[in-house]
Amino acid sequence: MFWYSEFAIKLIEVQFCCLNRGFMLFSEYLHEKAEESRHNETIGYLIIIIGSVFFVGGLIETVVMVENPEWFLIIPYHLTAHPYSLLGLSLTLTGLVLLFLGIAISFHYARERSWYMKELHKTHAAEERKLRSERKSD
């Protein structure tokens, strides 16, 4: 039942869109939303790249500048009097947060895009059946 309510919400969005911007076919709407989801998924991938750069930069900065860092797995956690230990820790943690956030965003929008593409396929299949029935009746 969840997909039905989600589909009803999307249909209401389409009707609202048609009232505000003129006439738009449901398949055009699905195509636009799939493109938007693809764009957002790409942004998620870019966030992953930025997160990995921050993470690796923080690790390298900590290894090079701090004399004897203490580690928890691969994260330097013990702050020393050296100012670069705080910078390394903050870069590493920011990188990890961005990395996981980018993965979550990319996964979310990939699933959303697959849903739009599935609905677009159903719409095209219905249009094909309609055209075939019109050809047979002629």
C-alpha cells in the first residue's frame, strides 16, 4: 500500500504542475523527475569524492605533522598541544561524515530514479497497448 500512496502523491504533484505551468504529460513529468534524481545522485557522488579527499588529507596531515598520534582504528583521536592534531582530527571526521552522507544521498536518489524509470516504463507500455488496440480497430 505504500507505493500506492506514493504514486497518489506524485499524481497530485503532476496535477499541481499542470495547473501552474500549463499542460504536461505524466510521462514527461516522470522523465523530468528521473533527470532530476540523476543530477542529485551525481551530486551525492561528488560529496563522496570530497569526503574521501578530506578524510585522506586529514590522515596524511596527522601522520606528517603530529609526532606520535594515538589511533582508534584509522582515526587519530588523541589531541596533543600541537595545533595540527586538531586540524587533522577535524579533517578526518569531516571527511567521514561527508563520505557517509554522500553514500546515503546517492543511494536514496538512485532508488528514487529507479522508481521513476519503472513508472515511466509502465506509462510507455500502456501507451503502446493503446496504440496497438487503435491499429487493430482500424
